[in-house]
Amino acid sequence: MVRFENVGLRYGLGAEVLRDLSLEIPAHSFQFLTGPSGAGKTSLLRLLFLSLRPTRGLINLFGQDVSLLDKDGIAALRKRIGIVLQDFRLLDHMTTYENVALPFRVMGREESSYRREVIDLLRWVGLGERMDALPPVLSGGEKQRAAIARAVIARPQLLLADEPTGNVDPTLGRRLLRLFIELNRSGTAVVIATHDIGLMDQYNARRLVLHEGRLHIYE
Amino acid sequence: MPAAWCSTKGDCTFMSKARHDRGAMMDLGHERPQVPVKARIQAPIVPRGSVAGRALVVVVAIMTFLASLTTGVVLLVYGAASEWQADVASEMTVQLRSVSDRNMERDVAAVVAALRALPGVAEARPLSGQESGKLLEPWLGTGIVLDELPVPRMVILRVAPGVPFDIEAARRSVAAVAPSATIDDHRAWIERMRSMTGATVLAGVAIWLLVVIATIISVSFATRGAMAANRPIVEVLHFVGAGDRYIANRFLQHFLLLGLQGGVIGGGAAMLAFGFSESLGSWFAGTPAGDQFAALLGTFSLQPAGYLALAVQALLIAAITAFASRRTLFATLDEID
């Protein structure tokens, strides 16, 4: 589903932050992406999400060479990817419900066709009572869960999560991990970038370890 | 696929099978009432308040007002000049200079008779001595006895509208009966008026273009400002797979509405101003100032077609606002991506 061949990335004229990355992310797979701070985890996620272009190498996503994609093509591929960012990126003028439903709205679906699905997911992530609250009044953990719900609501084929349990307590962290596992079982490939060794120890999955810009894969 | 959310075990207890949208209420803040989930009012993706709307409406309204004033004044000047031009063009003056060996009265009568015999002449009337004296009053004062002065005599010639009039034939006929007679067809005046009208129209078009350019620049700045203020929204929309066209349309709706508001306010104010000036003209009719004004610009009233032109112009400026905004939106989206 995702294939990197000798991918390198540098910002401006600086040194390469990612070097000679070659990896495959098969469909339905589950992997943790880890490494020390500054190793390039977020940069790799941004490459996977097509918000960065590699300075060299080849990225093939869903069978398409991303270097050949125009903006509409990138937008179409992004609809198949869900992403959870460290800073949540919720829209402050929309309720939790509206934030989570945003991918459906962008797809042009009628509100009545997804209302139940959104409410169910919000309840599942423990935001049933907060669905009408605006993000500024949500706690960090609640924002995290809302961001995760928004990323998974449209059943993406690939889910990318950057430190998804960084702002929640261990109990909720376990529950969110179960959400990712459930999603993976239903067919979504999952990449979770995390520092949390405890989280990784809870589930036996492939580990992609970034160190000094190079990738080491532990199956 | 709600079932999948329910497939986890243990604490999945809140995955109630009951219809929880039956009575759930959403808190929409102070501005919106609480409504059942069934009838959710979706917040706009780009909040209207985040687009610097009021300032832009004022700018577009002012620009539309100025453009409308320019257009209206150009239409008035053009209309008045055409009217005046038609009047002057249909009237000619025959001047008979005083020559020692000729009888002036006989020459005048001969000229009038010759002119009346020509095709296309509606009227040929000699100015009486009294009328000529009135014309010279500003220079010579009152009480002048013209008989003692070699004052030329005038014959006013009016041409019938729509009938071709051969000015050269008229000159020949007049010269045959009175060698000192010359015909002034006011061509110099007409040419001067034509060039003055042309210059006014050109100046009006130039001002109109400047106003439109200023509008485009203002709208571009406002669009950039709105995009900068809403950059987080644009980024999130990109994250959830929205294309540039989708995002641009969310903003465009606001700008089209703002442009329409500004256009209607500015165009409406200009129409009111012209309506008011028309009333003002009728109030002052009969007074010396009113008469001078009427002599220069006619009735100072826009024809219905003029008002229609102003309305079309207001819509045009709204469309220009939307177009400028759309161009800036796509350019800015390219930069953001």
C-alpha cells in the first residue's frame, strides 16, 4: 500500500533529516514508529500524508507515484488517509460533533446520513456528553480523543497518529490503543508514532525505529 | 458502520442501541438556540465573522458609490451635450454686414426669401433691431440707437429635423442676393463641444477604471487577510482531504455576499443621490441659479436607462469582487500548500 525507496528529506539547504528510507507498509498492517525526539518521526508522517515532498527517492502510495500527483490527486489520496497530529488541529468555531463530522461534510454527504455514526464514535471515545462543546472548553485529553475520532470516522485505509496517547491517562491510552487495533482489524493500516514504550509493550506489532535519520525495522 | 465502534469489549457499554439523538440537545452558544440533534444547525466551515466583512463591505460600497457617481455624471454630461449639440446644429445664423452702397433692409428681406425657398428650412427669421440691441446690451449697455452704428443684421435659420440641408447651396443662394451675407453653422462650437464631451467621457472611464482597480486591490488584500486569519481552517480542510476548489468555494460564498452587500449599498446610495439632485433641480427651478444649472446640464435627471446602468454596475462590482477574491484564494492556497 505504501512503498518508500531510498527516500531522503532535507529542509532547505540543511542536512538530511531522513536518509535512504526504504520501507513498505502493507495493507491491514499495524506498526509503531518510534525513536528519540528530533529523529524525524513527524517528518516521516508528513511524507506519508503528502504534506511534504521528498528531496530524493520514490514514494508510492496506493499504487500511485506521488511525485506525479497534482493537487486534486493529492486531495483524493488524503481522503483515504486519516491523521492525528500532536496539536490536534480542531476547529474552534465548530462543536466536537462538527469537528468529527468534518471529513463527511467535505465529502459532500448529507448530515442525516452520518449523524448516528458520528454520535456512536463520540460516545465510544468517551465524548458522548461533550459532543456539543466547543474545543476551547475541552481538556487536552478530550481534544486528543476528538482529533482521533475525526481521523478514523471516515474509515481511512491508512491511519497515521502522532503521539496519540500523549495527553491522556494510561486507562484512556489503553482504550484508544484498542480503538486503533479495532480499526486495524477492520482493514485499516495503522502507523502510530510514539515515545511511549509502555504503549508499545501492550501490543505486539512491527516497530519502525528512526535513529539519526535512518530507519531500522523490527518485525 | 456504527457496529464496528461497538465491537470492542468491556467499557464499550455506552454504545447504547437506543436512539440517543431523540432528545439530545446541542449547546450552540448564546447566539443560537438549543435545538435537538435531529435538527442540527451546522456551523459554517469558514465562520463569517473571521472574514473582515464589515470593512470590506464599506470599501466596496464606497467604490461602487464613486463608480456610480462617475457613470451617472458621464451619462448626464453626455446626454446634456447631445441635446445641446442637436439644438445648436439645427440652428444657423446668417450675418449681413453693413455695406455703404447697399440697402440693408432690402438685403435682409432678400436673404430671408432665398432661405425660405430652400428645402429643409423650417424657419428663417430676421432679428429685429430691438432684438439685436438686446444681444449687444452686455457690451454696449442700454439705450443705444443702432441705426447710427454699422451693426450687422442677423437672420436666424432653423433647419427641419430629419430633412437633409445643403449648406453650400444655401451659401450660394444667400451670396447671390446679398454679397455681404455669411452663414455661420456653429461648426466650431459643435466641434468644441464634441471634444469637451469626449474628454469628459474619457475622464469618466479613466476614473471608473481606477475605482475598479482600487476595488480589486482592496478585495485582494481583504481576501489575503481572511485567508491568513483562517489558515488553520485551510490546513485542517487539507488534512481531511478537501481540494482547493472546495476550500475556495467556502470563502467565495462570503466574498460574493460581501460584494453584493457593498454593491447594493453603494449603488443604492448613488441612485438616491441622483434622485435627490433631480428633486433639488425641481425645487430651484425658476431661480437664477436653477436656470443657470438647467442651461448647463439640462434637467440633471437620469433616464430610467441610467438607473438601470447603475444597477448593472453594482452587480458588476460584486462580480469583480468575487472574481478578484477567487484569483487571490487560489494563489494563496498554492502558497499554503
